[in-house]
Amino acid sequence: MEYLNGGVRIPDLRVDIGPLSLANPVMTASGTFGYAREFESLLNLRRLGAIIVKGISLHPRSGNPPPRIIETACGMLNAIGLQNVGVDRFIVEKIPYLGTLGVPIIVNILGDSLDEYRHITEKLSGCGTVAAIEINISCPNVKKGGVAFGADPAMAAAVTRTVREAAAVPVIVKLSPNVTDVTVIAKAVEDGGATAVSLINTLIGMAIDLKRRRPALANVCGGLSGPAIKPVALRMVYQVAQAVSIPIIGIGGIATAEDALEFMLAGATAVQIGTANFVNPRASEEVVDGIGNYVLQEKLPSVREVIGALETG
């Protein structure tokens, strides 16, 4: 336990994702926090453990046509289509600001081929501001008939190796829940050189407009996120924690410190706040405070005591 002058206790919230050290275990989830500047007037960005920006592709993407977001019971469906400015504009327009924040910046990347993932990584490797890369492996491999990289262990391992070889920073692989056994994919990317895994990405879902008798989303299907997926995400984090030895970052319906601590008990070293950012833009900062209060109330020497401490016997 650390102390301030005057004897006021400060909880030790530090965690490590491989060689990447974080002041606390709370990150923002890709796709829910823009490029961070959008939230600068709403919370203290410098208090976060890390910021993960929205997914970056080799070339700019305009995304899917609207409607592309709809609320569902206890969650949200989105089919944004990975809209982003592309890696070149990201480096020129977004990196300078992100470099002023004083917290680790993690860039989520996406591609339709191994070559695209490699090129994006090579471009980002020259940016000192980038602390780590998170790979979105839910994207289709156009050279393999559109099968998602994350649906096949061999392809998941291949994209991990490709990025690992080109990266000068830690590599986190974001796992899809839309598979038969997530532990098989987790072990494949660990063997491929991943520094850590983050899970889960969104579940595939659908909503229908009864009046129009048409899908509520123009894309027909979308990604389900929010509190509705938390039990699924917790189960998968727990299972993966039993299967791999690399750090795990938990994602899925986390809105409070209690949610975050459940994921850490299940085996996550850190967590990401996603859909909650749309409901409460200060959610990430409030989760940091709540975790700190828990560590103090439980008289723990460090938040690291919570990681994987779930008792099932």
C-alpha cells in the first residue's frame, strides 16, 4: 500500500500487460471512444489506464449506410462498418493529440488480408506514441473466401504472427465470441506470439422493425454489446484464463467497478469499458474510482490480488 503525506492511503492499482505497465486496469474499448478527443470535456482522460482508439484500417472506410445503431433490451446493436480515417490520416491528424495525454495509447487495427495487417503495423511502428496494438480478428479474410480470421485457429495464429513480426510494441489479440470454442482460438494466438488477449468482441445479433417488416439495421445483422452480453463474456474470460498463460483483458457489458472486479476475479488483468461510454461518458473514470475504493475497503496491498482469485471449489 502506498501513502500520501499526512497518512492518506492511495490504493495500488498498477497492472502489467506483458511489458506494458498501466497505472490502473481500466481502458476504453475500441469503437466506443472515438479518437479520445471527443471525450476530453467529459472526463479526465489522464486518469485512465489506457485509451484504445477506434479501429484503424489501411485505407479510410465510410462504413455502412444508416440506420446502423439500435437499442435493444439491456444492450445495443451496431453495424457501423468500421468507419475510420485510415492509418495515414490517423498518424497525421490524431496521433499528435493522443501523444499529449500522458497515458498509454493502444491502436486497434483491422484488415482484409495479412498484407493489410502488416502494412498498418509497419506504419504505426514508427510512431512513438503507440504503446501497443490490438488486432481485430473478427474481420473477413478476402483471400480465404470471406471467412473471419478469428473463426479459424490457423488464420488467427497467422495474423498474430504477421503483426508480431512487424510490431515494435506489445500485441493484443481481440477475440470473437462467435466461435465454437474460444479457448482454441486463444491458444492459437498465444502460440502465434500474442502478448495478451482481449475478449469478447460483439455477438452477432438482429432486430426487426414490425411496422416496416424490415430489419432494423440496414446491414440486417449487427454486433450486440452492453449488459446483455456480460454473462457470456464473463464465462469466456474464465474459460480462457484456464487455457492460456498470457494476460487477459475483459470486455463485455462492464459499466461499474463491480462489473470490472468480477472480470478480474474471473482472470482478467485489465478491463475495457465500451457501450457504457454512450450512456455515461464518465463511466471509465468512475470505474477507476470504484476499484480504488474496493482495494482500500478490502485492505488489499494491490488490485493485483484480485486477478484470478475466484473460488469455485
